[in-house]
Amino acid sequence: MSHLDPFPTDRAALWAGARSMVPMLVGAVPFGLLFGALASAAGLPLWGTMAISLLVFAGSAQFIAVGLIAQGAAIGMIILTTFIVNLRHALYAASLLPFIGHLPQRWLAPLAFTLTDESYAITINRFRACPHDPRGRWFQLGASFAMYLNWQLCTVLGAIAGTQLSDVGELGLEIAMAVTFIGIVVPLLRSAPMLAAAVVAGAVGVLGHALPHQLGLFLGAVCGIAVGYALESARERRPASTP
């Protein structure tokens, strides 16, 4: 990948991160509106819906939590299920450590809390292209908080609209986020192990769709990671080919 020039100032890096998120923000708008509307339809008050977005800030986990709340699930089941779904963020954080692991806790805490699929996709590409930019942290902060503010606005608008609409789940708004995730994943598939991991994870996730508590999603992630790791390890052990 070609190397990019470091940012001249902290402010330039912050705004560059926010601008880079614009396509992701557009894709997240219908998803945020749908979450707010579904939470409202499930009987959550506006303050409760906003508390979930403000304090959890994890789209897929929020949808699952609202569904479990509507079903009357126990609080322990809700916490466990959302924890499993969000385990992928630990993998994101691990791959970012070489670039931000040296930062003090006052930086790591907000960057960790606001880390999402979208902000990770944007920032990891920037870090890899310009690994020695001392202002990379500001770029990630701008990207992450742009998505955070966008999500809060969409949640409140969706919650208000949800009180006026019926059958919001039938509007098909979730297709926007599916397209966004495809746009996130495809550019990152740069090797055979990555491609195999994505294919296996997707196939297992589809086959396990009927499993309770979204366990098919977790199972797909585990299988995809296992296949990708196995193929990458085999490739590293393979002797270098001669010209």
C-alpha cells in the first residue's frame, strides 16, 4: 500500500477522520433509525432507548438486546448474548495495538469505547498506510466520534418516528447496513486466508441463522477465524519458492 503523508496538525487529522466516515455515516442512518423505531415499538421509553445507544453503542448488539427485552429474557441472558456478539471488537483492538498500544489510558478508553466496525475499517487502513503518523490517534478519534454522534441522532429520530409508525420492521431499512458491511469487508480481503475466512464465516452464519440468541453469528465468526488462522499458519510454514 502506498504511504500517506502525516497530518500537519491535530485538527487536520481530526477532521480528516470525520470526513472519511461520511460514506459509512450514510449507510448507518437507516440502521440507526430502525433501531430507535424498534426499541420504541418494543415498549422502551425514549430515555431507555437513548441510554442503550449512549452507553452500549454497538448496533448489532443493541438490536439483539431489544429483541430479547421484548421477549422478556432474563438480564443475564441479555448480557451474555450481547457480550458474545461484541467479542469481535477484541479482535479489532488487538490489530490496532501496534499503532495505538503506546497511548496513555486517557486516550485508549475513549478510542476503545467508540470503536465500531465502520471506524475500524477506516482507521486500520489509515494506520497501515501511514504507520508512523503521530497524529493517527486524532484521525481515529474524529472517525469514531463522527459515527457516535450520527448514531445518537438517528436513534432519537427513529424512536420518535417509531411512536407514529406501525410494523417498522417491515420497511426493509436493514438492507442499508448489510450493504455497508459488504463495503467494509470486501476491500480488506487481500489474501487467500482472508477470503476463505470470510466465505466460511458467511456460510456458517447463514446455516446457523435459526439458532437461538444469534449464536449462528458467533459460530460463524469462530469458524471463520479458525479457517483463516489455519491457512495463514500453513502459508507461513511453507518454504519460500525459488525463482
